Amino acid sequence: MKKLVNAPREVVREMLEGFVALAPGQALLEGETVVVRADVPAALGARRVAILSGGGSGHEPAHAGYVGAGMLHAAVAGDVFTSPSTDAVLAAIRAVAGTAGALLIVKNYTGDRLNFGLAAELARAEGIPTEVVVVADDVALRDTVEPARRRGIAGVVLVHKVAGAAAAAGASLAEVAREATEAASALGSMGVALGPCTVPAAGRPGFTLGEGEVELGLGIHGEQGVRRVALQPADALVDTLLSAIVEDRGIGKGERVALMVNGLGGTPPMELAIVTRRALASLAERGVQVERAWQGTFLSALEMPGCSLTLLKVDDARLARLDAATEAPAWPGKGALVAQRRVVSPRGPLPTIQGHPKPQPQMGQVKAGALAVADAWDAAEETLTELDSAAGDGDLGLSLVRGAAAIRALPEGAWATPSGALTELGQALRRSIGGSSGPFYATALLRASRHLTNKVPDAADWAKAFQVAVEAVSELGGARPGDRTMVDALHPAAEALGRAVREGKSLGAAWAEATRAAEQGAEATASMTARLGRASYLGERAKGIPDAGAAAVVIWMKALG
């Protein structure tokens, strides 16, 4: 287990100290793992209805992140995935509640219900009006248990918002409890996990998953889901989750909803955005009107990879509660959607070759060579990805596959002349290949194209074009031989090609010598210390692995041979 903690027993207190240090509107309750609003009036009669929630830690930013004007007055934190004690909940009630009373919002887990429920009873005995609303929004359990026994998961955050806004507006305890109860009843959530999480005190994952498996319908405490299925594309998983929620909650065409796409702690924004994209499209296909939508990590399960989706039925009154201002640091904002996807056009037309002359006879071989390069890049995707991941960012294989597709997409007119073909290839790779490879290949091809004329080039012309292309790469990136880059394959290849042509060898024989020189240069990069690129950040640790860019040069040179 690798975690940035000091000692498992101190995790919760130290975490809360770190949260509160950056939240001016919050304070820690002395002697308790409880976060409270710092602006609670001293006079009990001046306090409005207090909204409290909490549970086990490990769900950050819940629950402390939702303490602030317009949401929670207090959040009670237990140990990781463990309900807080009755005494801690009671201390929180005493700290923030007044004569208007308190509402406890509880996720439907036995420990939370028992400890919050007993604390509510003790608070009532002390004269503090106290109500409890239980959130049980996990539709994954619809075929397993009755609705009242379902788990509470990420949808509880939206209940916090509705209740907090109602309390801030001056509603009575009965009114706030009613709105919270109705919101909880209008909720449906379901999650999917791509892997487990590790509780600090346990020191090992809560379950194991095969490389091609996911857990559907999991809770938020590192437990297994309702069923294990094969890994599917994001769109298919989103459709599965939404179908279950929509069917269970009876959400039909024309219904108005709020959507929450919640990360479970180990899911990057990139993947959550892909999930959001499909969720919005799927709901639109069903005729469901999404009034508000949020995407991010709102209630996690430590570092678990995966997500949950929540739908909340809304009307104008509930939307007003969701839109109401709050100072809670973790609330993401109003969640307004754009009317339609924004797409803008580029400022000007992309460069292209106009009026191609009649194709030259040798251009069939040029086109065939370029298509062979495309095939070779496709075949080498996994190898190049592995090499680039070892000492780079791992994107080279995919980038060159995109370049291969761009080569195949060139129109027939692009292959009319050598100069025009190199220009078109350069422009295509510029547009299709990201990272550093696109600019390097585009610059090299465009520089070479300017050297060739529309006459039929001979071997010396091709050798010179290759030489100026390599010089262009070196100029653009600043690399020299020995820096452990693609130049270590290109430079010896250019020298070998020029030398062989000057010796009177055919272009085919000269190219074979150049390819062998490139291969030797690429192999030599494994023993070099990188001085440029991401590999340079690794220093000696990059040794033993050939440079991926140099390896890619060998691949396309062999394909052209």
C-alpha cells in the first residue's frame, strides 16, 4: 500500500485540519472530527434550521466540502468507511442547532442510521427539535431489497443542496424535512467500478477484478457490486446505468431532471467528460429534459476508479433550491447547460495544393510506399506505445495510427508529382498527428518538397531531399546526434543514403544501406543519456530502452524499402 498518510489512526483528523485550513467559512469542533460553519450565531434563537450530515471518511469532498452557507451547517466524520459515534453527532447538533431545530441527512447504512438516529433522540430529549431524512438512492439493488433498504450513495449531495437552500431561505424544520424527503424520493443513482480501493487501516484492496472486468452497482465503501461484467466501451456502460435509473424512477419522455456524473476518486476528468457526453446524449434520445448537470468528484470511495450517475426529478421550485447561492467549497455551481454543442470554424481555409498537374509515371510507386508506411505504423502501434510509455508519454503509437489514416484519406490528385505529394503528406500529418511527431514530420516533408521540382527526380535529388528534411527536424527541435532522439536514426541514414548515391549505387540499394544505418542508430539510443524530450527528465533511468521516435523512423524506412 502506498498512500500519502502519516499513520492510519490520524488520517481523519489530519485530513480535516487540511481542509479547514483552506476554508475560511469553516471551523473544527474542538475534540471532535466535526467540521462546522464558522458563522453560526451564538444566540440559539438567532439560528435557523441547522442541516447536518456525515458518515465514514474516504468520500471526500463529502461531507466536509459541503459545509458552508446555503448547504450544511456541520459534517460529522467517522473513521474511513466507518460511521461516526453517537457522541460526535450529538456534539455537532449542540454546536450548530438552536431553537429552530436540526435536520440530519443520513445515507442508508446501518451504522449511520443507528448513530445519527440515537443522536437525534438524545437531542430531542435536550429540547432540540430534530428530524432525520434517510437517503436510499442506489437503484442497483432494486431486484435485491425493498426501496427503503437500498444504500445511500452520491445522490445525497443533491439532498444536501435542496435542504440547505430551504433552511437558508428561512423555512421551518417541518418544511425543510419535507423538501429533503421529497428530493430523496425523487433520486436515483447507480455506479460502476473499474477497480477496487484500499482502506489505509486494511492495507489491501477490498476486492480483486480481472483485467477485462468491471463491477456494476457497487456501493461507496470499497465493497463489490451487484454483478461483475466484462469491460465495455464507456457509452455502453453509461446506457446500462441510465436504463436502470430511468426504469426504476419512472422517468419518461418530457420529464425534467438534474444529472450528476460523479467520479469515485480515481477517475480522471477526461473519462468523466466522456461519460457526461454520452449521458446527455442518451437522455436526449429518450426525450428527457436535462435542466442542470454537474461533472466531477462529489462523493468518492477513496481512490476507486469508476463513476456513478444520479438523476433527480426537478420542477421550478426544486431548481430554485439547486440554483440558490452557497459558500460550500465543494459545490460545483449552478450546472447550467448550453443550448447546443458549440462548434466554431477555423479562421481561414487550411492550405492545400490547387490544380495538380498530370501524374508522373513514378508516382504510383510513391503512393504505394506511403500506403506501406501507413500499414507499418498501424502494425507497430502496440510496440511504439510500449516504448514511448517507458520513457515518454505513451502517445506515439496512437499518434502515428492517426497519421496512417490521414495518409490513406489523401485524394488521388495528391499523388501527381513528388513535390506535391510531399506537401500533401506534410499537411496531412500536421493536422492528424499530435504531440511533437506531427510538427517534426510535417516540417521535414514540407522542407523536402521545396527541394524537389516537378521534373522527374533522380537518386541524387531524393538523397538531397532526405538530407534537407533531416536538417529541418534537427533545426526545429534543436536535437543533434547523441541526444537520444529520432535524429539519431535520421542523421546516419541521411549520410549513408548520400554516400551510397555518390558511389553510383541505385536508389533501392542506397535506401537499404540508409535503413541499416538508421536501425543501428536507433539501437544505439538505448545506451544514451537523453538530453532532449520527456526522456531527459528520467536521466539514467531511461537507459536500456531505445528511443521510440528513432524506432518509428526505422519502421517507416523499412516499409519504404
